[in-house]
Amino acid sequence: MNTSRTPLCILVAVFIISASALVAESGAMHVDEIGKSERIARFAPIFPRALSMSVAAELSDIKAASFVSVPTEEESREWDRSSPRLQSVFLNNDVFALYGKPSSRVMGILGQYPLSEIEPVMNRFVTMYDTANGSRGVVPSFYIIYGTCWPEGEIGILSDSVVRQYIEYARARGWYVFLDHQIGKYTVESAMNRLLPWLAYPNVQLALDPEWRTTKPMQEIGSVTADEINTAQRMMQDYMVEHGIPGRRMLVVHQFKPRMILNRETVRSDFALVQLIHCADGFGSPTLKKSTYALNAEAKNIPIKSFKLFLKPMIAGAGFDEPIMSPEDVFKLNPRPYLIMYQ
């Protein structure tokens, strides 16, 4: 939808929320305010002033060899107050996630460890990607299966107490939490209505997995339409405006088969407060996974890409990546993925 058709009140509300936010879009920056430890500062995202629209125009006038001074802390805060917050964590960082369902050892690596043991596991993987991505940072994340598709498309929702436990654990360390809904037999709107209240936590991001939008899980691959993805983004942005949630949040959509996203060419990625991410899912050999990624790469209307890798599972007969691609191989994909997750 062209922004010229957007009601003026919505545009004004989006501007006010974006411009007045004195906190960053990431949980890590919120955690800094309550005393995040120095040992994880390496993973804290950076949000440069240059990504706001007004300052981008200002910087375009700077001639070659111009002298640009480093702003003081007071100047930076004033710029934050006066400029729309259109920054992205991906400018300076990659995001790494451990995927799974808490306490379920067969649904991904995240559920194979209790919270008391997960930090060393996370740090091992993050260090691998931090080494491979040069000067860029890495933001660790939990990628939690929040709504699980059961037989006949019913959905099992993870208990609020468990979700809060993981969110608070991650927030204390400057990590993100992605909450993934498998939709099942229900509508995308109902899935979003379940997810949206969790945006009250500053480190929470959202995800939808069309594979499981079906009444026959494990028998057929589900799908969503472009209109449904656009509706999900609109719901997310409207909710953030209505509840005064600052900054931007991510919405991830998974795909590994062409029909998982119908009319994909009409998916929008221009919602001011929602950063849409296109994840290449599916297990297999490096050749197969690169082929799947190339099909996703054709969707240039969803420019931010993600890549999922599958470790050897705990359950016999389940698929996995053999051999698994190295971080260096992952970063050679074209276009480069910015969110990497391991199941």
C-alpha cells in the first residue's frame, strides 16, 4: 500500500513513537540500561545515527575529504529525540539463534539443554560465527516454537511461565527471543493475536512457519498467502503504535517449497516498524540447501534473508544436514543471510 494512502493519524503516530524512543530496538540495548555485564558487551548491537532518513539526507551533502567529528553523548541523545528511528541491528551485526522447544529434546537443540546449561552452548556457536563474520558483532538468540502444530491442525501453546522464563533469561544477557507460531488449521490473524502481547518485552521478535499451516502435519506442507503476510505485518505495526512500543521488531517467515508462500511477489517489506525476514528452511546436503536458498533469493521484494541449519537430531529417522555447512560457507551465500539458526 502506498504510504500516501495511509491515514494521517497513523503516520503521525508512527513518527512520534519512532522519534521519541530513547531506547534501542534490541533487547541488548534495553538491558544495558539496567546494568548488562561487560563480558557480553561484544554482542551488543550498534545503532548509528546515519540510518535515519533526515540524517541520511544530511550526510549526502558531505563532500569528499570533509571533516566529520564524532558526536558527543549529549548530541547523540538529541539526534535520537529528533530523528525517526529506522535503524537496523543488521547494519553492524548478525543474529544467531538456537531453535527448538523448551524441554523437548526431539524438536531442536534449544530443548536439549536446561536453561542452567544453555549459555556455554550458545557461546560456542556464537564464537564460531563471530570469528567468521570479521568486524561485525553477533547477537545471540533463542528461537522458540511457541505454537506447535498437532494432529488435525490443532495448536499447542507453550505455557506463559516457560516463555517468560526464557525471555527474562535472554533479556538479562542482551539476547533476543523469537517466538515462532506454526499456525495449524487456524488463521494467520489468530496466530498473530497470540503473539502480539509478547512484544511488551523489548527483546522479543515474532515468526510464522507456513510449513505447519495445515490439518495434516507431517503429511503435507502448508502455506500462507502474500496477503496474509502483509496482514500480519500490518497487525504488528498497528499493535506497536497502539501500545506505544518503540523501535522496530522483526517478523520471520519460513520457506523451503515454492507454494509455501503463495503470490510471493506481492509480499510487502515496507512497513516502518516491522523488519520482515525471509528464512530458508529445510534440511539436506549443502547442494540441496543452496538450491533452496537460491529460490528464496529470487524474492527480492523480501531483501533480508535468513538461513536455518539442522544438527543431527535426537530421534532416529529425522532429517538433518549432512555434511553441515560451516559459518564461512553460510556467509558466502548470495545474498548474504543475516539471521542464522540451528535446529
